[in-house]
Amino acid sequence: MSDLAKLNAAQAALTYVKDGMVVGLGTGSTSAHFVRLLGERVRQGLRVKGVPTSEATRNLAEQVGVPLVEISQVTTIDVDVDGADEVDPRFRLIKGGGGALLREKIVAAASTRMVVIADESKWVDVLGAFPLPVEVTRYGFALTGQRVRDALIETGCVGDEVILRTSGKSNEPVITDGGNYILDAHAKAIAKPGELADALKRIPGVVEHGLFLGLARTVIIGKAVGAEIKES
């Protein structure tokens, strides 16, 4: 049912894409559904240009025939369609489970409208059950992790465990498209997302964090039948 819900959310997001638009292409399983559906629309004559948020999304878009443009070649993005690991009723997000949070945030911030697509399991009352990804430089990452833990404690999070993300097969650190590491902050519950976001940005070595605040304007929650569209 979850995969069908994701597909239904992606299908509903197509209504926000118009001919001639520059479209941000998110990363993750739900976004992959959207990219494939967009490829079908392109084959039917829709003219768009996509800005991928990861190399994985770039590869998929090329496979399904979505024309791409480098972000350096655009001044604005008309609509960004991306998934989320968690969404709360104020449209605050946790993203980065797929490791693309830096590029995802750059694209989202450059977009006129960010449309979030997700299944019902991603809709939560309080952020934090999903570990918060924090992209950090490799140099000094252990010290950076200590500062991230301090930030969790200082802003009243329930949990404070910070773990370097590693590959399940090799147990080697996961390397992002930007060449950085990811620390997963197990906050459990984030009482003050804004304060935590500010604290993380002040830590030397933190490149970006997965709290997306004030960016999403539309949230589409896919269901077994159809989808629910929420507007801010």
C-alpha cells in the first residue's frame, strides 16, 4: 500500500507542472515515481527542464527522457517536487534520508513553489522520530558530532545520540555527492525545530542539516486511493 500511496502522491503533483517550466527533481523513492511520470508526460509533448538534486536522480531523469539543465544556468525554479522523511502540520520537514539534503535544500530555496510528496506514514505531529541528517565535512567530523549532540541537548530534544552514517555492506562512511559525511542525529522529538536549525548552522564543520523550515508550500499525502492536497 505504501508504494501505491507514493505513486498517487507523485501523480497528483503533476498538476503543478505546466508547459515551459523549470522543475526541481527530488531524490528518494517517492520522487523517483514523479520523475518517471514526468518522463511519460515529456514523451507526450510536455516541454520542461529538470534540475536534479542528486546524481541518482540525474541518472533516472536521463533514462526516462526528462531534459535537464544545470542549476548554474537558471535564475529561478518554477516548482520543486520532492519527498520528505517527516512532515508536521506547520509544513516543517525532515529530509536527507537519501543523503541529498544539501542539493535538495539549494533547489527548494531557489523554487517559487516547493511541493512535497509523501505517504501517510510521513505525516507526524512532532518531528524527530526519523533521525535528523546533518551533512558535515570529513575533517574533524567526530568533533563536529560532539557539537551536534550539544545542540540537541541545548534545544530540548528528547534524544541526543549522533551516529556517523555508514554503508550497510561495507560499513564504510557514506559519502554524499558533495564529498561529505552524514551524521544522523537521533533526536527522537524536536521540541524547537527553529532553535535547533539555528544552533546547527553555527557549528563549524556543519555543511547543511535536514530541517527544511519555511520552504514547503504544498504537501500532497498519497493514500491507497487518491491523494490529499494540503496548502499553506
